[in-house]
Amino acid sequence: MSQSIYYKKLKEFARQNRKEGTKGEAILWKFALSKKQTGYQFNRQFVLGNYIVDFICRKLKLIIEVDGGSHSFKTNDSERQLQLEKLGYTILRFEEYQVVKKLEDVIYAIEYAVLSLEENINIDSKETQG
């Protein structure tokens, strides 16, 4: 199978995933990942290499995954996570029940990660300038 056919199938699958997201994904998207909330643009069900990630902020190189519901963290997910980390991404994982039942804690963890990654961006840009 050629790379472009594979990528096209992933894009179609990602589009379908956006239509059929889990309750946790819908809650996270609506209440935690708006640009107003985080200050950054997030995309849902985004194709990155050979993978589809639940949520991504490309500027911060942050991926957020919601495990459970449609998928749970399995052995093959650890390889997937390793490959995404090799691309320079930080990955936050939350269980479906955490998002549904403990949304405040999830939002706090995301805000903390955003602030930490912002610091890294600011430090990196200062180093390249001076």
C-alpha cells in the first residue's frame, strides 16, 4: 500500500472518529481545550505520521489522549507513544472516567502542562536570539 493511500485512509478514519467521539473526548473538547481556555489552538483526531492522536497543539508539541471508551492503553500504544515522543511531543494521558468525573483535575493538569511547555518555548527562543 502506498504512503498516500495509507495517509488518505487515516484521514478518513480520523474524520469518522471526530463524528463518533467518546463522552470524555466531547467534554474535554468543549470545556478544556478551547483557544479561550488554553490560549492555543488544539485539533481533534489529528493524523500525525502513521497515527491518529485524540488532541494536538502543534505549537506546544502537546498531545492529549483519552484512554478508555474507544480504546485503552495497550502494549502497542506504548510503541506509538515512544514514536510520537521521538518527534518531540509531550503526551498527556487521561482515562475516560477522569475526564467525565474529575474534569477540574484534568483541566489543572492541562494548564500546568501548557505553562511548562510555554516556558520551554520561551527559553528556546531566547537561546536562539542571543
